[in-house]
Amino acid sequence: MSLRRSWIAAFSLLSAALASSDAAVAFPHVVRSGETLAQIAERVYGRVQMEQVLVAANGLDTGSGVPITPGLRLEIPAVGHRRVRGGETWASLAEELLGAADRSDVLALSNDSMPWIEPADGQEILVPYNLRYVVGQTDTLLSVAYRFLGERDKAWMLDKYNHLKQKPLRRGTVILVPITQLPLTAAGREEASSSGALVRSEGAGQVREAQRRADAEIPLLVSDVRNGRYIDAVVRGNKVLGFGELATQQIATVQRQLVEAYVALDAGGLAETACGAWRKADPRAILDPVEISPKILRVCTTPGAMPPPDPEVDASLDAGAPPPDGGR
């Protein structure tokens, strides 16, 4: 076995040892005759510059300068996606998906959030790809951050992510680089799909994109209702619901606005249906007569608009706790 193949085999074993913390999706590619890493990067990612990611992900940066050969099996990095379940936090998700709870800030920031704002039930989040990079002779955190993350200012993140505590990098050390910018071209998505990678990634971000579109539309929906544009609100609200699988709180917010719009338009049946969907998404919603009009109260207290029983609420009532709506 050649020195180069021995290195790749050793790197593969190291990757397998670290893979338990890597929930992002990667898919295989078998090198064809005449292919180069640059060509593969351009076809899969649409950018020749992504060649360096392929080099690092497959342990090819050994300084040997030997070109890839036909039949060599490469790992093509890609991000993953995960639907949030009720009660999960950024810390618990980071521990499961990235290998350590204190990587929660990276996971939250990767999803346009903050570590102290917990993810919503049903939200689809992006999971960074944990690139395993072997530190070279001249590498520093600044250079690695610039090379793979595009910003030297993110060196602090690599330091914290790898628990380095501001110690300098040592040649041969393996560090993890969480990469989120790995968009696939149509050809890349087709290759990933044929390997089953997109299926394992829970829709390859389609749900996340639908939820981000909903986040942009919901403030406009609230404004429509607040300013009496009820027909516009009905059109917008149903359009948002048609985006795809929304987070539970997004559904509750949209349906709550639709209730008010339908009531204002004297569409009692539609209002009742919307209220049932609202209270199903948010069983703890309070029908406060001080804040809710009598018309909405009448619609939302019909049998068809009542939410299914909530075992947690029932348990609290059995224990003598006050009901969540104050007994109203």
C-alpha cells in the first residue's frame, strides 16, 4: 500500500472515531477518470474555491502533491437539518448534534438566533458540518478561520468550539471547523439524493426555508389585521400556511390572526375552524374577555373550536392548581 493510501486509511479511521458528534450529512463520490478536485467542487458546489474543503474533509492535504486517482472514494461535505421537538434547547441539541453542549452558541447563531432564545417546537434547524482539519506547520486560528469560515474574526469561535483556551495550534492536531456555507448545486443535490443523504437530512432544508419565509410574512399578517385589512389578512395567512411544515408557534400565530379576520368578515364557520386550529397548536392559549372581543369568544367556545385535552393541564387541575385561564 502506498504512503498516500495509508494516510487516507488512517484519516478515515480518525474520522470514524469523531463521527459520533457529526450529525450533518455527507455523501460519497467515486472519482472518475480525468476528474480533478476543482472540477468536482465546481460541479457539486458551483465554486472552484470549495476544493479546499474537499481536500481537508478527505485528508488529502499531506503535502505529497499526488493527484486523486480514478476509483478513489471521496466524502462530499454537506450541512444537515433537524426538526426541533418540544422541550429541546440549544444546549441539548448541540450536545446531540455537535458533540458538546457548550457549542450551543454556534448552533444558535447558525440558525439566525441567539443562545438565550430557545428554538421553537417543530422548527427545522440547520446543523453545521464538522470539518475535521489537520493543523499544518504555519496554521493559526486566524488563518483557519479565514480559510474555511471567510472571516478572521471567527477565530474566537474556533477556540471555544475546540476547547483550546487560547492555546496556539500545534502541527498535526485535529480541530473541528463548523461550516454552514455548503450550498449544493442541482447536480450536487441529485448526487446527494441518489445516496440517500437528503432523505436523512429531513428534507434538505425545505422545511427550514418555509419557516424562514413564514417569519418574514407573519409581521405583515399582524399588521393587516391591526389595520383592518381583513381580506388581505385572509389571503396572506392562508398563503403562509401553504408554505409547508411550519413550527407550532408559527401555526398558532397565523391561525389566531385568521380568527380575528374571519370574525370581522362574518365568516363564522371559517373563524370556528381557525380557532380550533389555533387552540390545537397552542392548547394553553387564554381566552381573556378583557383582551378578546365577545364575537371571538363566542366563536372560540363552540364545540368545534375546542382544543383536544392537554394531559399536563388536566394533571395540574387534578392536583388543585388554578386553571390556566383563571377559571373563565
